[in-house]
Amino acid sequence: MNRANVRVKKYFYALRPLLACKWIEQNKTMPPMEFSKLLNSQLMDRELKEEIEKLLQRKTSGKELKLEPQNKTINEFIYREIEYFNRYVGKLNARTPDSTKLDKIFRETLDEVWK
């Protein structure tokens, strides 16, 4: 396969999670499943949105398996967002919650069930 070409559906494998990350960062809630809702709420760049909508039209018409030349606009967005979220995640103060109480309840439940 020529690396200059890509299957249309592969773009959606990258776009949906990136748009979901943007949603979570902005709204602090679970992102919607509907791709068009993510697209319309998270992208303000008209050119990029138009390029993605063209891909979406081809995908829904059954042409998603077709190889076609890479889309520079979409590729740049994907790489830029991946880089951004890699930095963003690195700055989060992730802490592991104390599960001692839950572990105790779990063990007590197992003891009770298995006696």
C-alpha cells in the first residue's frame, strides 16, 4: 500500500477520540456518541469541518473502504491535537484513589458468599 493513501474510515478512528477528548476537556462530562454532535460542538474551523463532512458523506455512502490521497488539512489537525493532548495529559495531577475501604468490603462480601 502506498503510504500517501489512506482509507477514509481510518480518519474516523482518529477523529472521534480526539473530538471526544476536546469535549471532555471543555465540558468535564462524557462525550456524546453521535459523531455529528461532537463535530459541530468541538470544531469551529470551517475549512476543517467541511473537509471532515466530505469524508463523512463518502463514509455514509459506502465508500469508506476506498483508498484515497491523505488529506493535509485533516492530517495536520490530527497530529496537532495528538501532540496537544499528550502534553495536556502529562500536566494532569492524576492521583490514585484510596481503595482500602472498597477492598475491605469486597473481601468481606467474598467471605460471606463463599462460606
